[in-house]
Amino acid sequence: MKKRYQDLERRIQILLADPAYEEHPLREALADLWQHTNDQLDRLERISYLSDAFQSMARQRERGLVDRYDRELRRLAKIVRISDGYQELMRGMNASLKESSSRDPLTNLLNRRALMERLKDLADPSVEGADGFVVAMLDVDHFKRINDRYGHEAGDRALIVLAEIMRTSVRDTDDVARWGGEEFLVLLPGVKLSEGEAIIDRMLDAVRRKTLEMDGEELTLTVSVGMARYQHGENISTVLSRADRALYLAKQAGRDRVALETEN
């Protein structure tokens, strides 16, 4: 295309320069036409240049937008990772706080508040398959004598040892809690009163066999236990009161024993 244009330009220039055609009536028209053609070609070159420049700018801008978009994506991905890590940390902290708020700080058993929640769950009439439960209320015999003779630190150590014995003496489905002071509560789901008594008897036997050394002396702990079975529809405080009355009977009978409230 360029060669053809160059050949045409050369031919026209020869014609316009030839003196033989100087007076030719079409010479001026040919000159004007050739000048117009060159003007149009110059204009097309400028348009083409501007178009190329615009397309180059558009491509650069597009690459810039893509780079910026990629940077924003990387920044957002980093924020998401940080947010996920923070959320996981918060879930862990909340779980730890919930766990610590439900545990007795000395014995690491369930505390009174957590056990009350468990009692409500077991007594919920809407729970399918619920088969009742037995409450065992335990009290360390003559615990005040331990504190008075050996000090409160020794008393705390005795409670920690007792808590571990209780925890390892029950089933995985049972709950053991520190009810307050030297008093504990055990929940035995899905058992009759006689079946629960067998579990608690094994616990008491393990307590009797454990010897503690206090200031060079050997000390054996004993506990008294009162037991009652939850009756469908009754208030939770009622079954706790019945277990507490049975505990009183165990103490009246000489301690270091289990007393049962009569099962209906």
C-alpha cells in the first residue's frame, strides 16, 4: 500500500513539474486534489496517532485498575484472615470464660450455679427419653476439726483429694459439684434409688481407704450422704430438700453412711 502511494506521488509530481502541462486546464485541479489528499492523509495520521495514544492510555489505566483491584483483594484477604483469627480467639476466650465460670476454683468440680442448670435440664419435661435422676448430697464428717487442728490450707487439700475421689468414682454420665464449703452434690441420671446407692457406696469406700498425711499424722476422711430420687413434676428445690433431710438422718445415725429417703 505504501509503495503504491509512493509511485502515485512520484507520477503526480512529475506531471506537475513538467513545463509541457503548465497551461493544461486540469493541472490546477490535479494540484488541488493532490494537496487535499495529502491534507486528509495527515489528518488520518493524527487521528490514528491519537487513537493509538488513547488505547495505550486505556490499557495502562486498565492494568492500573487491575493492579489496584488485586492489591485490594490481597488487603481484604489479610483482613479476613485477621478477623477469622480474632473470631477464633474470642470463641476460645468465651469458652474458657464459660468453663471457668461453671467451675469451683478450688476443686475444679462444677459449681452450684452450673449444677442448678444441669438440674433444670434433667427435670425438663420436654426432654424425650428422660428416665429420672437421683440426687446425692454429701457432707464431710467433722470437717471443722480438720481446719481447727491442721489449718485451713490442710482443709483445702483434703477437699481437693476428696473431689478427685468423687470424680473418679462415678460414671461418665454423672455430675459432681461442690455445693458449698465441705458439702457436695452428685447427680445420677437414669437410675433408681437403689442403683444410685450402690454407686455412692463405692465412693464412700474409696474415701475411707484414702489416707492423708497432716503434720506427720495420718488422717482418714469420712462423709455422710443423703439421697433422694426426683419425682416427675416436682420442683427442683423439693428434691434437694428431701436429699438434705436424708443427709440429716445419716448424720443422726452416726455419720460415715448413706441414708435414703423412701422411694415412692
